[in-house]
Amino acid sequence: MSKFSVPIKRIRQIEPHPNADAIEFAVIDGYRSIVKKGEFQAGDLIAYIPEASLLPQWLLKKLNFWNAEKGVGRLNGKDGNRITAIKLRGELSQGVCYPVRMDGDTAVIEHSDGDSELMRLSPVEEGQCVAELLGVQKYEPPIPTSMAGDIFNAGQRLTVHFDVENWKSYPDILQDGEEVVFTEKLHGTFTGVAILPEKDARQEAFGVKRNVLIFSKGLGAKGLVLANTDGNSANVYVRATTGMVAVIDALLASGELQVEDEPLFILGETFGPGVQDLAYGKELGFRLFALASGYRGAQRYHDFDELQAMAEQLGVQTAPVLYRGPFSQEVMQAFTDGATELDADHIREGIVITPTKERRDPELGRVCLKSVSAAYLCRKGGTEFS
């Protein structure tokens, strides 16, 4: 999942709902959120509370999401306090708008004073994250046993902190006509494999030379990796990459692959039975979607053609390529929805969009964005383990 924030945003515009008279859409960046008709105007500041937010009780009551009779919220999750994408009269709505009001020239937001019902006003600024102020937390699903395991601290410089932000949060970064690649965003779990120079080898690591690290998204962000122990033999990440580690050993031994000065990171998605609710067939699989080099703080990503060449060398496949050509919002929307390329019985999660030539943006960093299918967002019984 991308970086979690409850930012102060300005409503870009108000759009009518085509099938309802009492509600309309507030447009925040590229997101559309249902609001009561006339409640907000274009240009208003709001706190945008995104999907996967857990709301405290006072805020559930404030937003009329509290069921007093049952003592729980009216939203999703066992406590009815989790925000998810919904469809109202056939139209997708994402996130919740919480009002910010002006006190003279100062923008202020109402919030709770600790555990009490006492309300406070605090000044806020556009772009500020107010998650802590409002008591909003990110929903973290419990990790299945097959994804847990024995770990050790390799250090953050030897791992990758990887995230892909939603295009709707950064709708102006990709330029019309820019050459891009759309790959399918597979619904699995991020899997990182680091090939280290021999000087960075660790006794607990994988591979003949103990210079291969395996990590999940959450572990890698903290510099933690899976240990080469018998207890990890059933681990999803280890099972999915065992064959690739053997190939890496062979390529290093033959000299066809050389990693001398800095780590090389093989980043991909593990999927299959028991990984997520969309299983994509009956066997565990791995698809490569990014290739990076360097220590944390100076890591750089390789262009898409280099990624494909590495996939061929390792004997693995990349995430399905759906489109390569000039970018436009119309083309993006056309490829976002549909069936997955891996299993016709499942919907597509969406697409990942990268320029064919890697570039960076001052605000975003690496330019790589996702566009997520509405059917995927609104499916029942979905899982989001990472």
C-alpha cells in the first residue's frame, strides 16, 4: 500500500451525481468523494480521509457514522470504523471529506481532546497531515502464518523501501504523449530479492555465498530480511524465490552476472493460493516488476528494457505488459478495468504506469503510479496482506 496520510486538501471542483439529487461529488486531486449537496464548494479546504482509515468513535459520531443501538460504527470492519471504497447508485466514491473552516484568515479544524468528547479547534495548513490530530489510524491486516518467519536485521542500506502511489493523488505528473508502459498490478504480495556484493554477505542469508536477501515490503522498509533457516522453508516469500536464487547462484559462479560494488534488487510480486483473495491459479508464482541498484539513499531504478533483459537472464517473467505507447487519461482508464491476464476467472486489480525511461519528480520521487479498478476496490471479502 502507498504512503498513508490524512492531508488538508482543496476541493478542485464539485460534480453532480448522475443518479441522485441529494448528493454530489467533491473532487480532490483525482479522487471523487460523495458529499451532501451544497455542503462544500469548489476551493474549500477539507481533510481528506482516505481508504484504509480507522476512525475513532468521536469522529464516527461527528460524521453520522455511529450506530448507537449496536455500539459500533456504520462503516466496514468488525467495529464498523474502517473506510473503504463504495459505490452509491452505481458511482464509485473514495474517501471521506471532513470540513475545515475559516476563522478570519486562519484555517481551523475541529477535533477531540484525547478520550473526552470535548471538541477543540486547531489551525491547519494546506498539505498538512492531520491523521494524529483527528485520531485516524491506518488499517493493518493481520499477517498470515505463511507470510511470517524468522528474520534478522540486515540494515536499511541493504534493502528497499518500496511503494507505488495512486495516480489520483498525483494526477498532473504523467504528461500526455509521454511514452509509458502499463503492466498489470497483480494482487499478491511484494517480494524483494537483494543480490549483495561479497563484502556485504551475511551468514544468515541465502545463496551459496550467503549474499542473497529475501524480504517483504514491510520487512524491507525496516531493514529486516528473512533468515535462511529450516523454519522458513514453508514461508511464501522463500518458496516463491527458491528457483530464482538457484539461478542467481549459477549466474554468479559463471560470471554472467556480476555484483561487485553495490546491491542489485530484484523486485516483484508473489501470488497464488493462500496469498490473497485473488489466487490466480493453483500454484505459487512470481513476476518481476522493477529492478534497482545501489544502497538505500542512492538507489536508482533501471529502464523497462533493462528490466525485461534481467527477467530473461533469470528465467522469470515480468508482470503482464498490457500497453506500451503514449500516455493519456483515456488510455489509462481503458486498461484499468477488466479481467486479469493470469486467470480469466478473476478481475484485474489495476495497472502500474511507468515511463519507459526512468525519471524522478521533485514531489513524488520515482515516477511510478498505479490506477486501481473500481471492481477491485468494491469487491467483497478482499484481503490486502503485504
